[in-house]
Amino acid sequence: MTYEAGGKQYVVTVDGGHGSFGTKLGDYVRAYALP
């Protein structure tokens, strides 16, 4: 998802891990500001 706030553009991802994939269990919401 992308959105704009305060004149800046952001990309947001929702990520998660799962034991059957060999990754650490957890859920994350991450936002990155674009240049």
C-alpha cells in the first residue's frame, strides 16, 4: 500500500513469519518513506 502524508510518499508492507517456512514467528507493519 502507498499513501501520502505531509507532502511525502510512503510505502507500507505487512509481513509475517511462519514456522513451516523456517522463519521466525511474528507479524510486522513497516513503513518506508520514498525519496
